[in-house]
Amino acid sequence: MKGVILAGGLGSRLFPLTKVTNKHLLPVYNKPMIYYPLETLVQAGIKDIMVITGGTSSGDFMRLLGNGKNFGLKHLLYTYQEGEKGIAHALALAEHFAAGDKIIVMLGDNIIEKDIKKEVDIFDRQEKGARILLKEIDKPERFGVAEIRDNKLVRIIEKPAIPPSKMIVTGIYMYDHQVFEFIKTLKPSARGELEITDVNNRYIEKGQMSFGILKGWWTDAGTFDSLLRANILVAKQRSKR
């Protein structure tokens, strides 16, 4: 299985912090943000990883991460997304890298407490389809929200005004090779992007989507409040060691 970290975008919700750098290069406690998803994938046993970035700071990722040697990797690949065209558009750039293998995709601003090796192993044994990780939070309106009936995932609603549950889709997605064919059929949403929620719903419609519940705390770091929360959570975690 291969890993893909999505670290593009303009980070406009964190302006002016992102005026001169990519959001994923901002510090979260004692490390750059991009370290956390990279370490999560490595801890899950993923050794073949691509970072997808964009904007004017793409070269800074190479200077920071190099060939991945400091993370125990033999090499680390990079590719570039032009413009802000959505998560699914960025993921499409990894088709050649995936080369038909299963992939685990992680948003570069997602930070978690526990490792996900068990979930990755479950997906590795899954014959086909996709697997996503859900997390219950108090205010799910900002995310894709899972509608679950009889312990079955029936659909995902992007940023609903009235959420059907408090279970949100975290930025950790596992896909088989079909994902790239699904992306090719997508049409841009109202905000002009190719939405990963549409990809996930395609798998659900085919009856090929499984899900797990993420253990421990989870946060993104894409707003001032969530970036602060990420710093606090990581600091508390480090203080317990």
C-alpha cells in the first residue's frame, strides 16, 4: 500500500499566517504541521509516500523533508497541484504514483493522537473498495458528516446545515484503484472544486465503503481555533511522556 499526503491549497482561513508560507509548514507545538501526517503514515507501515503540494512554497517542502531519510524512508516523492481545485483534483495527480496499488490518503492538516496501523491492516485485507475513518465531534457542520442507519453508512453530506449525526469524516481515506476512475467522472461543485465527498459517496452507492471509528483525539489545523487546539493537544500529549 502507498501513502499520499495532500498539502496544497492557499490556506486562506489562516491569512496572514499563510501570506508567505504554505499552511502545512506552520508549527504545531514543536514540529512543522506536515510532520504529523507523515509520521502517522510511517507508523502505520507505509514506506512509499508522495506529498502533493502547491502555491509558492512547494520548494520549501523539499528543503524541509528532503528524501524522507529522517523519517526512516528510502525516498519521498513530490508533485505539484496548480490552483485550488479540490481534494479529489489533487488526489488525481497521484494516479501514476499509485500504479494500481491501494492507497491511503491523509490531509496534511489532520493531526491525531493514536496510530492507525490496525485500520490500515483491516483495509489491506479488504478485497476491494474504500475505507474511511469517522470521529464524533460536537460541531460537525464544518465537515463531511456521515449518515448512518443500522450501523451502515448510507451517505456523506458535505457541510450540512442540519447534520444527520455528529460523526464526521476525518481526512484519512483508503482507496483501491477505482478512485481515479471515479474522479474522472466528477463535475465541479458550486465552489468550483472536485469534492472528495462525491468520491466517497460513489463508493457507498456501489456498496464498497467500509468505515472505522478513529481512536483518541483528532483535530484539523485549518482555522485559527483548530490550529490553537492542535498545539494544545500535542503539548499535553508530549507532557505525559
